[in-house]
Amino acid sequence: MRPVQLFCWHFMAYPYLPADFDEKYESGWVTVPNTLWDREKTDGLYQEYIDQLVYGEELGFDGLVLNEHHQNIYGLMPSPNIIAAALTQRTKKAKLVVLGNLLPLHLNPLRVAEEYAMIDSMSNGRLIAGFALGSGPEAWNYDVPQPQARDGLWEAIDLVVASWTRDGPFEHEGPRFPLRYVNLWPRPRQMPHPPVWIPGGRSRETMVEAARRGFDYFLSSRTHGDATRRASLEFAQVIGQFGGRYHPFRFGILLSVYIGETDEIARRESQEGIWYFLKYCLKGHLRKKGRSLTFGPGVPNTSVKSWEAYLRTSDPSADMLGDVRDWAELERAASIIVGSPETVRRKLWQLIEMAGAGNLLIQFHFGNMKPEHARKSARLFATEVAPYLRAESEKLFAREYPWLAETPRASAAE
């Protein structure tokens, strides 16, 4: 029986904003002026961030996670595939999770299929391939209307998977991407294709389309609690509708963690980086103050059913993660777990038990956090928290999903 899979996720934030950023600038997304980019201070920044991910493999994390964002200070990876390619040459064991390429921003999905196949070959079959629509900011960055983008998303995903698995050349007659010759060179290393992860924000439509294809689902949420449990139960129900059985490795969640020797030390060491992340990196995204291009007419694009559910369960006037004012509010938000190894161990185990999640994707670096603090937190997690989570989750999953022990370890989905 596999234990919980633990991944090190790096967002690669821009760490050199001026102290008066919050007073002078409306957002950290889309309209944030690129005159704030400091060419001298950023020399070596990507190398440092890559080094932190390589350290994650040295610590024994099961995988390293990257994602795609554009024109913002939150994440400096407009092309996560470039970072993944670099990691193929610096790592040997860890899965390389690109979560994921935003297909509507690419002119032709075959380009993504080719790049993913290269990464899988260069890493000797370690790629986990993620595909996503993109959130509100990307609609403005690339001027791609989200209703139009969503219409073509699943055709694009199906085309990528077909190009990996079908012998070419063959014709594709889709409405968005009519292609006379689909004939992928190179082909990916993994058979029949790399595992596919689909991130979503509890949209039932996304769950249905992922389950229909046997893909795994990642809950893209910055807060965890009862909603996380409801998401796993809903995805399990959807999987059942297509004749499958839910198990923990079909479901993943994003977590943010900082560990120090004690709760007090953890707060002191992480405070600057976390508040930089909350107040600057989330301004214009998950914070009421500032100009937001995350949400607006047609952004994000949802079905009528999902929109009705949002209206029933959401309070537009409620504070968001970036609005927290102190540690007590941050703890109640259940988004960023800060504390001693014992504190973090206890809280993460409660989440694993509650949500039945088999994939934890963990952010250790925040905003302008000092590299030595990010490394220290990851090291304490790997030595003081991970062994307990792995041992206890293996026993839990054996009790709750005994049939899973007979499932081949290489198979991500049933």
C-alpha cells in the first residue's frame, strides 16, 4: 500500500518589491508595472529557486511541482516547461509535476504535447502532466475570452492525449483544432501516457470531465476545511457515475506550510515572507484591497448550475485570504499552517483523515522569504513530519481502501 505522496511546490514569487508597494500600486497582477523588475537583484534568482526544488528531491519528496502564471509578482513561471526541463538535468528520482499548462493560451495544443513528451523523455518517465483553463488574470493577459477558452479546453486535452497514444499520422477533425497530420515526434517515455492531473476550484463540470477520462483531480484552493472534504466526496461520487472507485491518489490538495523548532520560532522566521505574500502577491487576486482582474463579466466562465451554487454559498463581501490582519485570523482561514513539527504534524494528519487525500502539494517558500528559511522549513518537514504522515497514512489507506493494495503502483487511476 502506498503512503500519502508528498510534493514540494514552488511558486517563484518576485521578492524585491519596494516597501511602499501597497500604497502606490493597485495590484500585483496584470497591471503591475514591469519597471519594478530589478535586473541586478534578480541575477541568479531562477537558479536559487531551482536549487530549492533540487533540495526537495534530496530531502526525499516524492515530486516537485511547478505551475504557469503570466504578468504578475505571484509566480515568475510563464513557462513552467522551461523550469521542468532544467530539473530533468538536476534531479533523478522525483516526479516533475507541471500543474499545469494553460492550453487556451497556446495556439496549438500539439506544441504542449511535444514539450511534455520531451520532458518525459529527458526525465526518463517522471512527468505528471497538468492541464488547466487558467484563471481570470490570464484572460486579460492574453486577451482570451474565457467562454471561448472553455469551449476548446477538453478538445485540446483529448488531442494531446491522442497524440501521445495513437500511432501517426492521423487526422483530427475537431471544431477548434482541425489538423490534417497528427504525428508526434518525440513520443513520451511513459506508457500509455504520463499521468494527467486536472486542477479545479470545485466546479462539478471539471470533476465530471476529469473523471470521464480517468484523470486525477487537484483541488486548487487556498483554504481548507469542510469544503475540502466536500470536494473529495463530490469527486468520489462523480467517479462512481463512470464506473470507477475513488481512492486517495485520485485527489490532491495545495497546502502552505512553515515549520520552526517551536510555534514561536516558526512565526518569527516566516512572518516577513508570509505577510509579503499575503499583502503583495495576493493583491488583485485574493484580497479586497486593490484592483482585481480575477473576477468579472465572463471571468471565470462557469455553467449556470455552478454560478447558482456560487450565489447560494458565497458572500462577495467576506474577507479573503489576503485580508487577514493577524496570526489568529490566518489560523482560522486554515490556509497557511505555521508552527512546530508537532503542530504541523497534527494539523496535516487531521486534514488527511478528513479529506481522504493521497497527494499533498506543499508550498514552503513565500514571497520574499529568505532562502535559508525555506530550506530549513522543508528540512524539518522531511525529517520531523513526513515519516509520521507516511506511516500513519499507509495504515489508514490499508484499512479504508484494502483493494488498492492490488492496484499496480504505476497506475494513477483505476
